[in-house]
Amino acid sequence: MAGVAALGFSIVLEIAARRYGLPGPMTNQAKEVITAPASGPLLYASMALTMVVLTWRQRFVAAGAAIGIDVVFLLVRWVFDAGVTDGHSFGNGALWVILGCAVVAVTRRAGQERVLLLKGVGLGLLLVAGRKTGDTWLLITSKAHPEVLDPYVAVADHALGDPSWLAGRMVAATGPVGEHVLDWVYAQLAVAAVVVALYQLRKVATERRFPRHHLVRTFLVIGLLGPAVYMIYPVVGPVFTYGTGAFGTGGEQWAVANLWPDTLPPMSTPQPWTYDDITPRNCMPSLHTAWATVIFIHSRQAPRVLRFAGTFWLVATLCATLGFGYHYGIDILAGVVFAVTIEAGLRSFDRGWDRAGIQLVAYGAVVFAALLASARCLPMEMAARPWVFGPLLVLATASVVYGYARTVRLWDPQAAAPAPKPEPRLELI
């Protein structure tokens, strides 16, 4: 059902993108069968998801085939001096292997074996399609909304102490090493999600079935629903509205002023601001924060190394989203509420809606709407009374997180914390 919904949504976006003269997600993905992929690591991560249904021998064969195909593509591009996209020149092999698994499922498998292999292929392609669908969504937001609401969010963010300005100066103080580490963490978020998902799906090949709920589902739903909010709440971020744009170029002519991160934005009555038709309106909510939040949640039942990794990815992502000027503080809070609400909704759907699940999802939706509405309708009041509205914003977000943790304990007491290691016993002989 999720695959059919994603396919239908991709078709709708393909048609919508064509109306703006843009290639849609299906077109962009089809090109990567031959052309240099935008993200090789993502394609290999998608192939890893597909391989959860294979035996170890089949996994080694599939990985070897992917690497061999990529070597051929690299040699051909080197001979013909073909260019690459976003610095990546590998990943075609992984996509070919995923598609090859689909062909094998249809032509060489039957019954439950065919169904399981097709589910693995669908899981891998869903991650790839989710990335392409999100990219198309973002392009459409930039075309559909010339005006942005950044001045409102920037003024409201005074209630939280302008965290993006503070984090921006802190990241700059770390120098190139800190910036490169955070940039890598920010860019490879999907790969981190796959690592946690692979742990959750580690028994699929032996049990011949997928678990009812896993990280990839929440990850994809966030990616599909989040950009819809951008269509009604367009915000580009402080580095664009109050700075020079990402990587220091391209934003000067559209910015209100060059203030980020050294000078705080002025306390004046906000008005919508016209920005370019290229920069995505992808701030409210922060989907990177939402994705990092669900990675953190799903890593809680994993081994200690994955729990540490999930915590690190969440903290580093928060530092990157704020420190690079991509988001305001309220975006971060909205992203956390958005993620927790969707996670609660999916878990409630899987186990059957009960009173606790309905209340939690409804409450999360109300808090999320209140965060957006307050920044749009009460920015001056929030900025004038930071000691009132700042704690209220944080407490509202914390209440949703607490409600989720409490509800999970009611649903499954054993899932609240990892099982402790048994203590060694000394026996008297």
C-alpha cells in the first residue's frame, strides 16, 4: 500500500513539475540509470535495504556486481571525459542491482519468495524515490511562493534567544574541521537512517517477513508530508534572508540585509519578503531535525554503539541546521513535534488506534499548528516577552516528547529501555 501511494504521489509531482517546466522525480531517477547520480552513497544505502531479503552469498554477489558495474561506468566517463553531478560519479551499479533484483523476482521466483524479493526491491526504490520526490517538492515550493515569511519567524525567534545567530558564530569558531564534519553529517542523514534500519531488518532473510514497523516507513512519511507544509508556510532560512546565501554566494541581492550571524535581526513589524524562484522554501518545519529525531528514537532499542551514534547524529544535525543558518530555532522545535507526532501516528496505525494513541496524535498536531500560528500571528508579542514565550515554546515541545515516551511505556513496557545485561553469577561448588 505504501509503495502504491508513493508511486501515485510521484506521478502527481511529475505532472506538477512539468507545469513549471521542470523534470519530475521519475524523470530524474530514470536518468540515473546511465548518468552520474546525485548521491552515490544514497543509492548504495538503498541497495543495502534491498539486500536484507537476500542470503549472505547473494549479498556478496550483488555487492560485487554493483562495484563492477560502477568500475565500468567510471572507466567510460574517464575515457570520454564525462562530467559528474554534485561531485559523485558512482552509484549506477547499485541502482542496476536493485532493478536486476526486480527482474529476477518476476522471472525466476514464485510465490512467497517472489513477494519477499519484490518487497525488498520496493523498500530500496522507495528510499531513492523519496529523495527525488523531496527534491521536486522543494523546487515547486520555490516556484509557487515568491514571498517568504522569514521576517515573521526571525522576529518570533527572539523569544528563544536567536539560536541560529549564536550557533552560527560557534560553528565559525570551530574552523574548517568542525564545518566539514557537520556538513558531512548533514548531507549523509539518509545513510545514517539506513544503518539503523538495517539493524531493525536484520532478521528478514531468515524469518521471511518484514517487521510491522521500522524506521524507513517513518523516514519516508516525514519526507512526503513535510514539503506539503512548506507550501503553506514558505521560509528560506536566516543564511538566505539575512546573509549571503549558502556557501557564501547567491543570496546578497535577495537578502533583507547582511546580518547573519554577527548582527541580530531588527525588532520591527515583519512583512512578507520577496525572494528568488530557485531557493527552496524548506525551513518550517526542519525536516533534517525531524529525521534525526526519528533516528534517535529508533536507535534506542539497538546496541550501545548505535544508541551513541543516534545521539551523536541528532546533536550534530541540530548544530548543523542552526550553525549553517539553514533554520531558525522555532523550525527546530516544530521539526521535533512533527517527527514525534508522525511516529506516534504510524505506531498507532500498526497496533490499532486506542484512546492513548488518538490523544497523543491529536495533541501533537495541535502543538505543531500552534507553533506555526504563533510565529506568524504573534511575532512582536513573542519578541517583546521572551521570558514568557521562550519557556512556553520549549515546554510545549517537551510535553509532546514526554507524552510520546509515556504512551510508548503504556503500549510496550519492555520498549521503554533496552534490556539490561544479566549480571554474572558466582556459584558455590
